[in-house]
Amino acid sequence: MSPSMGAYHADEEEEDHQFHKGVKHLCEKGITEVPKKYILPVLERPNAGKDDGIFSNNDHNLMLPVIDFAQLQGSNRVQALHSLSKACEEYGFFQLINHGISSEVTSRMVQEGRKFFELPFEERSKYMSKDMFSPARYGTSFNQNKDRVFCWRDFLKLGCHPLSENLPFWPSSPSELREAAVNYSEQTKFLYMMLVEATLESLGLVGNTKSGNENESYLKEFEDGSQIIVVNCYPSCPEPDLTLGMPSHSDYGFLTLLLQDELVKGLQIQHRGRWVTVEPIPNSFVVNVGDHLEIFSNGRYKSVLHRVLVNPSQSRISIASLHSLPFSCAIRPSPKLINDANRKRYKDTDFASFMEYITACEHKNKNFLESRKLDLIGK
């Protein structure tokens, strides 16, 4: 190799190393254009296909189905369960209002999460790790170990179950982050469990007609399940049409409770062949079906592709609470939802299989879920 080629590769490696420090770090250096590492192929960009009317970035906003949590707990529960079922079948998403978590708890979590990303890079970088099981992990892109093109996102992931084991490893700065995250994780876990019970009832698996022991055994597994809080930071982007905050994907878990930025829109879902922007509703959660619930429901409820746009002038913060069964637990279609007319559609899987998959290849679209589908032709 010539000296000039060696210098070229050294520069390239140094540049790549800079990207692994995160988007916030790049922006703090005062960049005025999107580096090549973040520029998507033309057909994957936010406005791809806009001229032919298939996809649209800004022309279509969507009000998701709204589920009133108070009605789920009241005399209108049967109707609310029907609405929940329809939302999971047709959209894979819904907005949850009157959920009972105070705006003080949610706003404090957002505030402390924002403060974390405002810390000096030297402080944030203490939590950088390639260990995807780390109880506190600061990183960038979607999967920075595998992504060919990086996305315009930094994140802080906090493992929440069990809290007593994970909490000592969470960032101690900003000083009130741990307390805010504990309150938030406990209250979202409680809300999630109420939603699990409603989801299982909407599928006909638990309810007033079932025995108490039967209901409890179903719910116990979920009670001991995994929870990860992800604080997403999408800095303002000088060329937002060239990149995405997160690429098209589905969530791997059972249910995700997302606290949207109420001032800066960005979440898009694929609905009826279009990318549509989800309108934020103040004091609500966006709840979506994950791959595990699609498998568990044997395909009745669908995990839906979604992505995140970035903004040319404003940064955006969102907080996702991802929930599923325990990491060691097998995810399979519920036997009670399988019969001659509705055969088993998915292989049994577990979290280890998912981790093995995404560490071996890019996690794009619904490729992991597709790998779990059974071929039913001729059976």
C-alpha cells in the first residue's frame, strides 16, 4: 500500500470513529451539511416516491384511533375492547388518553432526558457500549455496529427489570435523572400491565368467563417481563430530506408505549401504502403492536412499519418504553388461537434469537419477523 493510500484509510477510519460518537457530537462541532455516512440511497429517503403519489412526507397527517383508558376501566369496557381490537388489527397503533400518569411524571422524564443529551460529550460517552445488554447504554443510529448508513439519532437505553439490579448503573448525571426514570418506569409498567390484560381479553384469552387462576397464570409471565426505556434524541438536521431519524422498522417486543414530542412531529407509520405523519395528542401515549404480539396473536394483530423524520430547525425528544415477556421466555402463538381454520403461522422464538439475528445483519423493515413465519402452502 502506498503512503498516500495509508493516509487515506487512516483519515477514513478517523472519520468513521467520529460518527460513532453520535449525531449530537457532530452538531456540537457546527456541521452545516449531512455527512455522506448519513445520506440514504435515493429510494429510501423521506420523500422517495412522492411524485408518483405512493408515498408522501408532508401531505398526509394521521389521527390514530383513540382509546380512552378510563373507558377501559369503566362500564364501557366491552366497547373500548372492541375499539382496541380494531385498532390493533387495522393500524397496529393507537393513541391512549386518560391513562392516569400525571403530566408532572412525563414532563419530568422528558426534561431530565433532554438534560442528559445536553451534558458534555465526555460525560455522555461514559455510557457508550457495544454490549446490547448493558443496563445503561448511550449510542447512536439504529445499530451502529451493522448499519451501512447511519440514521440521525442518539439514544440512551435504560434496562428496567429488575430495577434494583439496573438502577446502580444508570447515569448519575443529571442528578435527578434516576429518580425521574424510576417513577416513569414504574408507572408505565403498571399501565402496560393494564393494557396487557385488556389486549388478552380482546383476543378472548382472559376475562370474566375465565377462572381467576387461569387469568393470573397468563398475566404472571408478563408481570415478570422485560422493560427498556429508550430516550431518543433527534438533533435538528441541516438537510432533513437526505436522512431519517430512524429507518423503517417494526418493534421487536409485545407493546411499546411512546411519549411523543408534543411540539415537533416526526413519527410516521405506513398505512394503506402511504407514509403518514402521526399527529401528537397532548398528554397521551402512542401505543403500538410489536413483533412478539403479532406472533402471540398468530397474526391477528399486526406490528406495523414506522420511521422517524428529522427537523431542519428543531431538535426532538421522544421516550419509548418497550415491553415484552422475559428475555428467557419463548414467544409463540397462543395455542388457544390455533385451530383447523387458523393454523400456526409463526415459529417459536425468543429474545436470544432476535439478538443473534440483529447482531448478524441489519434490522430493516420487518425482516426478523419474516424470518419467523411458517410456510403454510400445501399444509
